[in-house]
Amino acid sequence: MTSIDEPQTADSQTADSQNTDPAPNPHATAAEVEAALTDTKLAQVLYHDWEAETYDEKWSISFDERCIDYARGRLDRIVPEAPLPYERAMELGCGTGFFLLNLMQAGVATKGSVTDLSPGMVKVALRNAQGLGLDVDGRVADAEKIPYDDDTFDLVVGHAVLHHIPDVEQALREVLRVLKPGGRFVFAGEPSTLGDFYARWMSRATWWATTHLTKFGPLQSWRRPQAELDESSRAAALEAVVDIHTFSPKDLEELSTAAGAVQVESASEELAAAMLGWPVRTFEAAVPAEKLGWGWARFAFGGWRKMTWLDDNVLSKIVPPQYFYNVLITGVKPQS
């Protein structure tokens, strides 16, 4: 496992991985899952190591114009006049690097650092950074004790990470510590309490319907092998442990203020888009990949864009913010 005291660049990580894989057995056994059910940080490592090599495919993550525009859009939504570029940025809970690497490609930052509790995720994020030719280093790190010096970064970002952290206020205090005075944090993709309720309900219903209907007749060819379905069920059991929190916009504002941030602002997005997106993603996980071609991809992405337009131009004007699925939060480290 990579030491949190030893930073790795994209180049050095790739070279080191030829000798020591930080996640040599990413698929958790049933016994490991059972142990992780009462240890949230163990669950975080097992689940995200398990998902690391297939995470980009599972969540349709890419590093092309589609996701570059998406990542930049999240920043512009919450900080519409950000002073770009930031010199050095860090992603907390980086996963495969989706948010930071795409922001860097959009010209938001010139140098980056990725951190995650999962060695497997840091490994993949650094590999992605190397493939994109970006100046990025990485460390395996607990968000509640970030292994960087005070006043290091101009920007800290994260996407769908705060809801995994046991002590969110402590993590935000650490974020503010490693930010330079006047530096900013931006977190996006955090599940709202109401949004999480309807997303999980629709996902469970879609999974049940798909896995039961594909047991019969000609639909059996649309059923994944039982071993893969069982593995997905074990992953889902871990996912229920690693998803600790949900938030309202006000919750994140209060946590950020309590941690010491100023200029705190929140926003929310995706209502109709979430109601389409979660059943689509669940269906994709339940059927063989070869059954879903380019036509399906066009439907899924095109449908999400249409629903996003509806959210932004109609529903956001009439529906209270707490009903939307994603919450965004930003704040600044005081100059003093």
C-alpha cells in the first residue's frame, strides 16, 4: 500500500506499480464484506478498491469534451466568476480523478494533487493523469487528516465525497488548513436527503424488475451470469455502508461555516435528470454490456441532457432546492 507520507507522481506511480500493486486483490470476499459492515473506513477501502478498475465504465466517466464540460459546469454554477487558473489544486476523495483531471483540462488549474482513502483509486487516478499528460501527484489519505502542509493549495475540489466521510466538519477543517488564505473549496455531487430517498427507491425497483424479468424465456439472454449478479449484490452491500450521510443545502452551509469557512454558498441540481439517470445506471449494471450499443448510449446521454435542461430552465424556478438530487457547496479560507 502506498504510504500517505510518500507522494507519488503519475510517472513514478506507474513505475512502482510494476513491482508492488497497491490493490492486488480488489474484489472483496463475502467474509471481508461482513467484517466491513461494522467498520466504515474498512468498507470505504474495500468498496473503492473493488470498483477502481471498472469505475469509469460503471459511471460513464471519460476525459473528453463531454465530461470536461460537465466538470467545468459544476464550478461555473457555484463560482461563476472564479479567478482562473488556480495554480495548484487538490481533489479530496478523488476516485479515478474525474473531477480534478477534467477541471485541469478545462484550464481551471495548472498543477494537481489527488487523494483518496482507497489505494486502488489513487493508482487509477494517477494512471489517468499520466495518460492525459497532466502534472499530478497523489497520496493515499484519510480526509480527516490530509497529509499536506498548511497553506499548500489554491483550490480544493471534490465530487460525491463528503457523504462518505464520518466527520464532515473535521474534513472541512482539514481542507481549510491546507488551503492558502483566500483559497476556495468546491464540492459537488453530494446527495440530498430527499434525492437519495427517491434515487435509491427507483434503483432498487429497477434492479428487482430487471433481474426477475430476465429469468424467463427470450429475456434470459439479457441476464448477466449469476456470479456477476452475486458480486454486484456484495458491492451493493458495501455501498450501503460507505454512503454515510445525506444533506440539505442548509446542512452543508452550516457545516462549512462551523469549520471556519467564509463566503459560503450552496446550490442544487438534477431532479428530472436524477429520476432518469438512476434507473438507467441500474439497468446498465444488471444486463450484459454487449446488449447495450451506441444507440443506448445516445439515448442515455441525450435523455440526461434533456432532463437537465428541464431542471435548469423550469423545475429550478418552481421546486424548492432540497428536492433536487445533487447539492453543491463552496467556501473560502479567511485571509487572516
